[in-house]
Amino acid sequence: MSDLQTLESSTLTAIAGATDETALEAVRVGALGKKGTISALLATLGKMSPDERKTAGAAINALKDKVNEALTARRTVLKDAALEQRLASETVDVTLPVREAASERGRIHPISQVMDELTAIFADMGFSIAEGPDIESDDYNFTKLNFPAGHPAREMHDTFFFEPDAKGERKLLRTHTSPVQVRTMLASQPPIRVICPGRTYRCDSDQTHTPMFHQVEGLVIDKSAHLGHLKWVLEEFCKAFFEVPNVKMRFRPSFFPFTEPSMEVDIQCRRSGGEIRFGEGEDWLEILGCGMVHPNVLRNCGLDPDVYQGFAWGMGIDRIAMLKYGMPDLRPFFEADVRWLSHYGFRPLDLPTLAGGLSA
Amino acid sequence: MKFTLSWLKDHLDTTASLSEIVETLTRIGLEVEHVIDPTEKLKDFTVAYVIDAKQHPNADRLRVCMVDTGTGTPVQVVCGAPNARTGMKSVFSAPGTYIPGKDMTLGKGVIRGVESNGMLCSAAELQLSEDHDGIIDLPDDAPVGARYVDYAKLGDPVIEINLTPNRPDATGVHGIARDLAAAGLGTLKDHAIKPAAAAFPCPVNVKLDFAAEDKHLAPMFALRLVRGVKNGPAPEWMQQRLKSIGLRPINALVDITNYVTFDRGRPLHVFDAKKVAGNLVVRRAKDGEEVLALDGKTYTLKSDNVVIADDKGVESIAGIMGGEHSGCDDATTDVLIESALWDPMNIARSGRALGIVTDARYRFERGVDPAFCVPGAELATKLVMDFCGGEPSELIVAGEQPKSDTAIDFPLSEVQRLTGLELERSEMVRTLEKLGFGVISQSTNADRIIVKVPSWRPDVEGKADIAEEIVRIAGVDNVASVPLPRIDTAVPKPILTLLQKRTRQARRALASQGLVEAVTWSFVSKEQAEGFGGGQPALALANPIAADLSDMRPSLLPGLLKAAQRNADRGFGDVALFEVGQIFKGDGEKDQRMAAATVRRGGSGRAWNAKATPVSVFDAKADAMAMLAALGVPLGGLHIVSGGQANLPAWLHPGRSGTMQFGPKNVIGWFGEFHPRTLEMLDVDGPVAGFEIILDDLPAPRAKPTKVKPKLELSDFMPLERDFAFIVDRSVKSADILRAVQAAEKVLISGLNVFDIYEGAGIPEGRKSVGVTVTLQPREKTLTDAEIEEVAGRIVAEVTKKTGATLRG
């Protein structure tokens, strides 16, 4: 074996034996550095005859290329190995749980959600939202709404009163959101299209009644709105709200002091277990009261009943929430039990829209 | 209002089935609440003849009966009743029959070795009475094989109507029949009531003793004596009807008054004439006057109540309940029949004040037909004479029948205007006439009629009422749905007010912070109201439903704090609740504000990668800031004023809370940990923190002519950060340091933050180190070291000047 072959063999063995980049660099310097074995061979070329140089030069350069190649290859191998090792050392247990995001825990109360749903539906139908105070005068809550003083219909309302003031007037907690209708009619000119959602109060507490509850009423006043329009609005509302293609409704003549004619409305449904389905079945479920605004109410609100006419309706927000989302009882709505709220509440970004569907 | 089908048929000639009647009643506004049809549960029980009853071979107490059930083939039945005997007639049920009294379906059986193919029944097994001592014993003429329910006339279905307060006429079966007849379900039977022939003058006189302004309290009072009556049980049919509707038969005279009350909506009263001293006076009660009423209770009256009195005192509370003293019993021989009219409002008020609910009050407060006052007395007289005999006096009438002559000028087109329903003129007129309205056509105008309202319909006052009568009988279901035309056919415009929008956004923002929305009562206890700045008398309910729900809430916080504690008591200690709702600062309209509030209790909970931290003032502040940011409130002008200052509410921890305000006047809310005394008062244990912000008080965004956002300015130069550690007194607020930094350099500073707070070794006692990082954003050119040093120097100088800081070495 020639010296060159020996050198090649020993250098390549050294390269292959280098276990890290430092060792490999030492081999490189030993062979190709200024004082390296191959550099030393190259330095001898100058003293050679041209012929010798031609042969030897080619051989030495070939050796140099081979060594460089081996160095590069070995370096890649070592680098990959080092990376492997680093990755292995960085490994964590990805099955560890992460903290629940705040938006995962937060909830919107079903009443707020249903109010947003009502808003989406009625805004599209051209209604705005009117609001009024919870503490009302007897005049707005009863008298202007055609409840004669002392009439039995007032008794049916179980009103919460405050103590009479210095003038002997006693305020009350509104028993319905109808005073907002009065305020709307007094403050604006027809055409009027509003819904009035809000808290209402009756001195009543049992399995199905709470002293505080939520109502939404609607009011349409113009020169031609009639019972047929009212039926259409309520049918369209029920389809949109319950998200069913069809509903069947039954309008029963009834009595409210502030409407004439007055009706109670039942919606056809099927009950099975705890679930209620609308648009099918044989049962009737009462869901709202409605009617044409009483001429006395129009007059009391400064509108001529021979010129203006319209209709109004009212229903329980809590109740329609229960019907749609299946809460069996009313009382837990106001008990702030996080188990109930987390279960029946809605995620913060479940924003009801008509375009995206009211409920997810 | 309850009645039976047969009772209805006394007034209505009809072939309609029960279900048609029930359906129609609901359709025309007399909502049927319940129908109890005894036929349904008893339809399979038949009359049977016991051909032979022999001792059971294996049981002393049993008999083996051969029973003729009308099919021709005798049936063998084992019977345990002591009264089972040969030749009797009883009630039989075949195998497969549901036995209501036992809640089981009868099967074939072998009893002690003898086959039994049915059962002979006791009244208890049919749920007809409590009697289960033996099987039903029927008279010999009972027809074998007939349905027992038909034979015993038990099949009279009871109908209960949920009557609306506007329909006094339907408090009587006759009025209900009139409505059904108008709806096409038959013909109303008109029972003419003949006045009794008076045999003698009425020996008792009546005086309506009222001041001129009180005449309306008792406009009319009819009275008659029937002497020589023999009181006792009313006829079986009347008792049966009264029992069907839940009334207890007492004696014929009393039962007659109850019967006419339901039959005609005409309450009556009967006095035992021998117990009445002298003449009757109808008057206001004297304050403090007492009466022992028929319900056995003594009532203390006030001058608001109207009474019927004799020489000895009050005999009856007018229109509400008679007195015990002059009540009729089996010994009564002379009876005074009263048929009177009372003021509906007075009866309603008196009844409510005295707490008496009777069938008479129910009718008088709705308005009893004034024209039926005298006929009612005559009807009662006839029934008394039919059942009890006797001789009638003449009928005396004090006062007079109030006029009921409402006439309404009604354009028939009103029906279409209000309901959209197109009806033939003839149909509308026919409906009104069948309901008892008088209709006068006008020759000059075919559309207009004059409608005369019958005396029994005080609720009908105007055109809308007439339209309702026509439409309810025509059927509201026949009104076609018509799309409501849009006022504006364009894409719907936004409709929410700023506050409505912010209320909605606040909820979503707080839920996104991980808080759960609660809806708590608008009322709290007086103590809680006072503890949160409320409790003024104007906001205290006169009739609270419970002592702890007595005052309108001045804040959402007490409700949320109590709710958080309730959850903790159930084992959920880490709770985060919020509410967005109304609070009350006074009873005026403007005193009702819309607030958003949170309460966090407990802590963050343990996790493998983070320590469990208890909630603190900074959780509350973070929630508040997140909500304000989400609402788009410009926060530049927001000042956080530390606790301990004058306007900080007493319910917050003075050292761990802050006031949020825009300028010195506009306080929008507070955040912080709660005062230990407040928590103690509410019985809440910590750690708890929260905030409350009044959404009405938030500044409105500036109105802008377009939606274009301001131009984005991007610098070409790298921003750089410099850190400063200031040593200041412990009491120095970080906000003051940051404000000083900001003031030192108004152009270059683009960011500012506190990255470290340190007290302890290396820092003098009573002082702290505040690490502030300042981001400088060069605008024109890269800053030189000298320029940076110059800015830093100015910052240090300004902070030192404002806060007495030294730079940490």
C-alpha cells in the first residue's frame, strides 16, 4: 500500500470515528488544516517535476476531495443525530390537560339569549325595542289600559305596591310590560311597531309562578292593521322562534281590558317525555294573549280610534324559553345555580342571527 | 263556572254531542277547562239479576252466584259481599272491565277452586261513594242488561268553564245556552216566568237607607214572603246537579237559591221570616258592627260594607253572604225571598276586604242582569211553592231597576276594518239578534245599524265590543292571516339604542371573560338594600312576598354575593357570576339604571402548570376593563381612584378597591374586594371580588360623519425598549409614575408598562421598587445613543420630581 493510500485509509477511518462535531473538526484540521497531512502533501508538489506533479497532484487532489466529501457526509450524520437527541430531550407529555378557556366557561342566561332571538326576528320585521321603568304609576299600569278602578280584572293581577307618597299616590311594580305601550303611543306618532321586553312582577309564588318574570309585548298601530295581520305576525314569529317550518295555532276569544276583540292563542304540539315538538301532534298549549288595541286605550293615549287602529300581544319570555329549550321548571331561572346556568346557558359567541340561525 | 250537560239542555234544545258543545264553547270564548264525563269510566257496568246465590264450597264468606247479565247465558260469579243473595238486582262487570275504585282491570279468575267470570260491584268500586259494605242493591224494576250509568242517570257530564271577568251573563247556564244557540248549536229555550198570584200583602217592609250619593250601592231590592212552607231536602234531581258542580245540598230553600244562582246567574237570599225582627233596612254597616255569617265566622264590618239589617242588627252582608241567625233550616215555615241589585265595585271591594269568596260575590262583582231582579224572585217563588208548598205574599220592590239602554251606532264595515273578516250583513245581524241584541236598520245608510245592548251585557260599550261579538261567533279561526306590509321595504335599519347595544355587548363580553350570567330578584332584604346605599322608604314594597324580598335593589351586588355563597355551600366554591340588569336609586323613571356587575369567589383552581391563586381586586379590575374595552368605551379619560377616598362605597375594602371615573364628577362604577363587614352582614365568606358599572353613565362614542378609520401610521424604524427601576415610597401610585413618564416625552413613547414591583432586601424600609419598561418609537430617523440617553434623563427627572423617586442602583 502506498503512503497515499495509507493516509486515505487512516483519515477516512478517523472521520468515521468522530463522534461529535468537535472531533470531526479536529480530524479536518489534522488533514486539511495549514499543517494538516494532506496540506503537507500538497506543499510537496512545488518541488516536483512537471510530470511527477501531474500524476501526484491529481492523486492528492482526489484524496482531498474524497476527504472533504467524507467530512460533509459525516457532519450531516452527526448533526442529524444531535438534533434527534435534542428533540428526544425536549419531549413533553402532551396528554396533560390545558386550562379551560374563559370563553368556554362563560355563559349567557337563557332569558338574555331569548331576548336576543326576539330582537333578531322582530328587527327584521321592522319593529324596534321600547323599554320603560319597572316602577310604574297606577295610571300607566292600569287606568290608561282601560282597567276601571276596582274592577275584578285588577284583582287578577296580584300587584306589588309601594307606600303612598306625600300626594297619596302609590306607585307599583308593573304587572306587565303594557305601560311601555302606553308610553310609546304617548311619545310617538303612528305608524308604530315596537316590541317591549322586560321584567314584570306579580305577588305570586308557587311551582309555576315567580314574583318576578319576563314578558315581551308587541304593538302595531297604523290606519289599517287588523286581526288578519296580527295572526300572520304571530304565526311567522312562532315559526321563526321555534325554528320549525310550520306551526298550527288556535285563536280563542278571550278577555283583556286593553284589547277588544281579545284572544288567547294556543299552539299545536306533541309532548313526549319532557320534550315538546311544535308543528305536529294533537295537544294545544297556551302561549300568548293578544287582540286589537281597545278604543279606550287608543283614546287614553291621544289617538282617535276611528282613524288609528292596531293590535298588541304579550307572552312570557321565561315561558317560551322553557318551551323551546326544555327547562322543566321556572324557579331555577332565578336561583343562580351555576350547575343550571352552565347546562341551560349559552356560549358567549352563540349570537342569534336570522342569517346563521337563531340557535346553533 | 260549572254545569252539567243535562242542565245545559234544560236551556238549549240541541242534538249536538258533548264534544261538539265543548269545542264550540272554547271557540266562542267560553274556554272549557275540564270535562268530567262519568259515562266514560262507568260505560261497561250493566244491570244484572242474581238468579241464584249459593254458599261457596270452600269458603265461608264467599258465595257462588249465577248471574243473568242480559245476554241469555247465565254467568258464574264468585262474590264476597254479605248482601249477595238470590233474586237481587245489582251491577255487573265482565272480565276486561277497568274498575276505577280499585284501579285495576278485572280478569277471569278461579277463587278457592271455583271459576269466576266477572264481578258484582259495590258503590265504592264504581267511585260513587265510600260505601264498600256490600254490592249495589237495585230495585226490582231495574232493566237487566242496561248500562248502569244510564239507568241510574249518572252519566251527566260536568263542564267547567274558565270564565273571563267580562261575561256576567255566562255565570248562569241560561246565558251559556244563549251563546251556544247563537253559535248555531241549537235553540235557546225561553222559559217564561209567570208572577205568582199574591195571596196577601208582604208583612215585612224594606227601606233603602242611603244618602243621595250612595243610592248606587243598592239600586233595587225585591222581597216576598212565602208562608206555610215545609222545608226539607230538595228533589233528588236538584241535589244531584248541585253535587255534580261541587255544592253540598242543604235544604230545599237554600238549594233553590244556589240553583238559581247557577241556572240564571242570579244570586238570591232566603231569610227565615220568624227570625227577622221588624222590617228590613238596607244600609251601610256601622264601623265595628259584627255579623255571624253562614260560614260560621264572625266578621267585623266597616262603613264601606253594605248590609241588610232588621231591628236587632245585621242579618246579611249584602251580595256576599247571609247571616247565620236568620238562615233557613228544616224548621222554617215562613221564608222571605230576597232578589236585589248591588254595586259591583262595592261588592268586589267588600268581598276582598272581608276575604269572603262566594258564588254570589262572584256574580255581583261582575254585574248581575238588572232586568232579571224581579223574574229571579218569581222563579225562586215558583220553585219554593213547587218543592215546599206555601202561600206567596205580594212582591215588594224598593228602589228601581237602573236603566240599561246602551245603544251603539255601528257601521257593519267596522268588522272588516278591525278584523279583516268579510261577512254577510244578514249573518252579522242574525248573530247579534241571537245574542239578544236589538238591531235597528237605518233606511238612509245600509252599512249603519243601531245596536241595542241587552241588560245582561254590561261589558258591551262600543263598536269594538260589537265587532268582537260578531267575530267570536263567526269564529276567529275564519280570519285569514294577511302579511303585515313593511313600513319600509328597504333592508332593515339598525334599531337598538346605544344602551340596548351596550347591554347586549356587556353580557357577551363578561361571558367571554369566563363569567356565568345570573338573573337575580329585583328585590333584596331591607338590610341588604341599606348595606349597598339603598333602603329608602320610597323603594320599600308595601306588600313584599317575603321578608327578604322587601326592597328594590340599589345594586346587583348583594344578589350576586348571596348567589355565589349559595353555590359555595353546594360545593362549588370557585364561582364567577355576572348580571346585567336594572338597579333602583329612587322611584322616579330616571332613577332606574342599567348596571353590569360581577362577583368572583374562590380562586383560579389548581393546575399542573400554574399555582391556584385566590381572586383579588385585580381579577375584578381585569373583568371591568375587558368589558369597557369590548363596549368600545374610549379609555383614555378613565381614572382609577384608589380606595380610602371619600366617594368609595362603604361595601368595598378601602385598601383593595377603586373608583372608575371620567373626570371628577362622572363616576361610572367601582371594583375591588368586599368589605369584611359587608361580607359578614351577608353571611358570605371570601375571597370575593367584583365590580359594578352603571352602563347609562358611560360616555357615548363621538359621532363621526363616515365609518372610515383613521389612517394607519407605520414607522420605518425599529422601536426600542428601555427599562427603569424607580424606588419610591410605598404609598406612591404606579399610575402617577406612568403619568410622569408619559409627561416627560410626548412624541416618542409608544408603550408603557409596569413589569416588576419589589419590596424587601436591598430596598429601604417603607419604599418599593417599581420596574417600568418604556417603548420608544423613532419617527424620523434612528435614534443615536446620545438622543436615547437624553430622553431617559428627562424621564428620570420628571418621575423624580413628581414622585420623589430615585433610580435603583
